[in-house]
Amino acid sequence: MRFNKVLFVSWHNNQMDSGLYALSALATYIRPYAEVRVIDGKRQDLFGIIDQFCPDLICVPSYTVYHKEVVERAKEVKKYIPDVKLLIGGYHITSMPSSFQNPPFDYAILGEGEEALKKLILGEADIRGLITEPRDVDSHNIVDIATLPVVDLPNLTPKDFYCNGAVGMVSSRGCYFNCEYCAIRSMSRGVRFRPVEIVVDEIELYYKELGICHIIFWDDVFGLNTNWLIEFIDK
């Protein structure tokens, strides 16, 4: 199955300044392969956008603390538009794939989602990290973040989300540590830093297009790679 219109929805955008950064990163990556939209399910008219956009795939993330609510919301969407395919990803399902529920979800992507999602959209088979039933997966995709584009928040999210002049973003993935209680270890091991030039280009884009004057870095280890940090400060 090939998907042509992909809608990304968050029902727990708990960082109101985030502008749905993680979902926008995924949408930016797959935009060459499908028409995309990114929305905040709490601040925007979800069903009105579904009627207007007519997606054939809806992707949602979930943290454990919000998972029950996400499942209930997904059931509402499936009832409203039964033919749409629903996909769940993020920390909760990656850490606990046994919690996957079909219905309402048709797919789950474990771990980092860019490559698996692209292959799903293109209708490829044997996708690493993709599940359609509750089961453990030994491995999933680890993305080369040096190849990821600038996250296009200005064209994917409403600009009034940034009216207080702040935005959150990331410059790396992973952590140096391996704490058993932490969900980060389920997504990937080790630390990968984005190229300084890409991070600086992203800041410049948000400054010029969104009027941003405050950057919140959500990295778990921001500042611990001193060589990267020195280059970043210089740029």
C-alpha cells in the first residue's frame, strides 16, 4: 500500500513552545514522498482538518503518561474515518511494544522513525522496526542524523504558536549513559550530534521566520561534547 497524504497529530504537546518539533522533523524528512500536515490535536480542529486534508495515514506519538488518552483519541478518529490507517510511535511503544493495540492502530514504528516511515509510505515490504501486532523487536533503525534536513517549523506549524518568542529544538540524539529506568536507551545507544552548520541554519530560520529570540535545547547531553560546543559557539 502506498500512502499519499500523511497527517501528524500530537495530543500531548506538553511543551507549548515546542511547535511540535519532533513531528515536524519527521514531516520534513518524508515531505519529498508524500503530502504532509502537522497539527496539535488540543489547539487545532482535528476533525475539520481531517475533512479538509483527507489523509490516508495518521501518525501519532505517545509518552507512557499520556498513552491511555492517546489510545482513546485514536479510537475516536477510527470511528470518524474508518478507512484511515493509524500509526503510533515514540518512547512508550518502543519501550513496551507489548502494549500495541490493533485496533485502533494499524501500525507501530519502534525507535527512530524516519527510514521506517519513509519505506511504509512508499509501500515497501520487510520494514525494520515496523510492527502490526504486539511483539518484541530486537533491533530497529538508527538514523544518520548528519543527513537530516533543517526542520521546517515555519511552513509546518502555525506561527502564532511562537508568539512568546521561544522555540525548542535538538542538536543531538542519545545519551552517554545507559540508565535502566530511562526510555532513551530503548530508542538508541550512544550519542550522535547533528552537524553544527545544520543546527545554526535551523536557528537562523526560526529567528528570521518566527521571530524567535529564545532557544530551548532538549538534548539530554547538550554541552558535554566540548569540541562540538566550541564549534557551535564560534558559528
